Amino acid sequence: MNLDLSPINMSCDSKANKGQIKRLACYFQDYAWGKKGPTSMVYELLDENIKNKVKQDSNFAELWMGTHPNLPSMVQDESTLKSLKELILDSPDINLGKPIRENFGDDLPFLFKVLSVNKALSIQAHPDKTLAEILHTKRPDIYKDGNHKPEMAVALTQFEALCGFRPLSEIYEFIKALPEFQELLERNGDKVDFNVTDELVLRKIFHNLMTSPEELVKQQLGKLFQRLEAKPDILRPDISELAFRLHNQYPGDVGIFCSFMLNFVVLSPGQAIFLGANEPHAYLKGDCIECMATSDNVIRAGLTPKFKDVEVLTSMLTYNCDPIAEKIFSGVPMPGSPYSLLYDPPIPEFSVISIRIPDPGLSQECKISNGPGILLVTSAPPSSLLVGNDEQYMLSKGNVFFIPPNTKFSMTFGHVPSVSPLQAFFAYCSL
């Protein structure tokens, strides 16, 4: 982790061999599943100059903060206009640090995002590095890079997702209760055998489900929802509501049946999930902070009008039934810091810290030892400050800053009372 959050003496160190904190201009993706206008956290965090140039009824789906070529962040510097990637390449040892370069090359190893989800994202998974390289070589038009994409989501509002396979006992209960579901899993007389290993059962029935003919899927969904309307107590109310919602969003889509095979997760603000390579999932509703390795590789198989790579997805997945409680976690308090929580997934590319300073006059100070970071301000009372490397910035909601290695910085809640805390999220890589 190599991050010091204990109080420090903010002495004025020389800028020699040090990078500068840089304010970033970051942009959004207008995906169809995003929230519109002020209902979207992404919209609320956008720079006013950007808001004024786009239609308010756009789908404000994802705010991207990083160097990925699909939507690179730009440095807000009066003297020049350059991307964050260009800034890093100008002096990679200073702006990335030698340990990061040696392990990840001359690029930021993570991509930081805010997501505002109004409509379910696709049933999907992300490849490991080996598969990513193969897919990028074969289909560079679809798979834009050769990197893996482990990712973590931290809920900002109540956040819903499908994540990992349910225990087989739960899937079996759905099979018994829903003959329409069973028909797809056991089509062509291929009976479900629960006497073999979990992996073999899951692999077989999920492949049968996702490769079912489109007309048969629509037919079985029609029967299912007709029966649910007549007897709504067949399913638990939350699962029934989810199935109807997905049916309204993606009529006739096989992904609707995935709500009976994948865990339905509802995160409270501050809770998180981590998704490694080859884990099936779908974000459904809400706002979250998301961080991932620098990649945009997504393999889809349902709940989407986009390209579906069903055979690749069904062949790559991790077919296990880990308890869903093992996938949900909360931030860990940082030693010596009452205002910070650490989200530290089991990968080297990134960690995320939530900083929440509750009252005027209070400060949080920290230092990255050998890697870069990106700071996103999600709430800023009047006269709040960011100070570091002899630089000072007045803070506003939606500010994004690049923090180079070996940088001491502090955030201070201004002296004007406010009903909102000084809130920020800090994504970084430090080896």
C-alpha cells in the first residue's frame, strides 16, 4: 500500500525531481443505460464548462479519469493543452515513479470512474491478460487493448448488481419453481445432474441457457411473466420485481433468466464489491465509484444491443458458487486518520481511499511514496483547500487532480459552516 495518512509537517520541499499537482478536465460517456441530467451523479460532478456544451437530457453514464485512449483526461494548464498521458510521457520517472514503470510501463496502471446507472448493464465478464491479448489480436475493432480489467465498485447511493453464481441449492429452487427456466436449462433432453461437481453443473446449464434459440427464449419469457402476473408469490418479491424490471428494459432477452442464476446484490453507500477476471456480473441501478486496471475490455452475452460473444463468455467464466457475503466489503479505517477509509483489493494496479472530513477547520494530510494518484472531490464546502508541493487550490465539487509520486498533500474543510462534509475519493498505485 505504501501510503502514509498520519499527520505530517507540511514543509516546503524543493520541487526538484518532483512532479506538480495538476487539475484535470474529465469527460463522460453517453451510454444508453446512464441517468439523465441532474438525476445523474456523473452530471453533478462534471465541470460547468462541459455541462454548458452538452444537452441536459443526455445519458450521463460514466465519468472517466485517466489515460485510456477511448476518453483521455486533459490537463487544465494555461500554458498548454495536453492529455494526462502526454504529461506522464514528458517525465515518466517523475510522474509515474520508477517502481510503477518497471511493473506497468509508461502509463497510468488504473482507470478511475464514476458510474450513474439507470438501466441494467450487460451480462458480462472481463478477460484475464492472456485472453485479453488473444482477443485484441483477433478482434481489435471490438477488444481495444490487450490488458485485463479487474475492477472494484464502491457504492455512492444504494447500488444494485448481479454478481457471481448463486449457490446451486438456490438455482435448484428456481428450477423447481419455474418450468420455463428449466425448459431452457434442460432443452434437448439434457437433464440437470446435481451429483457432479459445482463447476460442471454450472458450466453446462449456463451454456445451455445463454445459447438457447432466441425464439424459444421469448416464448418461455412470455409464459413466465403470464404466470407471474397470475401468481406473483411464486418468487420472492425482490426477485420478481427485478425480473419484471429487466423484462421492461430488455424485452425477450435471455439475460432476464440470469437473475435466477447470479447473486442479486444490493450495496449500501460505502459498501464495495471486487470483480476479478472471468467473473460474471451486471450492474443494475445506482451510482458508484469504480476503479479498474487500464482497460475497456468487456465480453457480453445478454441485456445489451451490443455485440454478444456468447461462446467466449461461457467458456472463460469462473464457475464457482462463493457465498455472496465474501464479495461485499467495506473500507478499513486508516491508522492515525479518523477521516479516511481504505479499499484495497487483492491486485497491485490500484487501491482507493474515501476521505470524509466532517467539520470546518479540520484537515486530512497524506503522502504517496512511489506511485501516482487521482483525487476526485465529490463534495466541497466553501473555502475548502487542497495544498501540496507549494501549490494551493480552492476546491469545488467535481474537481479532479493528478497527484504525482512522492507528493505530500492536505485537504482542509473551509471555515464556513456547511451541511455537507468535504468528501473525496483518491485512487492510487503504490508498490
